[in-house]
Amino acid sequence: MDKYYVIYDSGVVIWCWQEEAFEKMTMGWTLYGIANSEKEADILCEEACY
């Protein structure tokens, strides 16, 4: 099962796949959470905005 990585940087919150998430984290992005579905990832993105 694919995982959805929710990451943020400077007020920008996105979800992406593992490979892209790790690339962005090496550039200073912060991991907020990992979701099991796109719906869960969307909810985590909304939470991370607050």
C-alpha cells in the first residue's frame, strides 16, 4: 500500500509520495505526518495549515 507523506515549508503544505518527500526533506521541508489514503492526506494537510 502506498503512503502519502504530508510535508510543509514556509506556510506551504503538500502531500506527496515517499521519494519526493525525502528529496524535499533534505532541502529543509518538515514531515507533518504519513497517511494511508489520499483522503487522510487531505485531512492532515488541512490540520497542518493551523
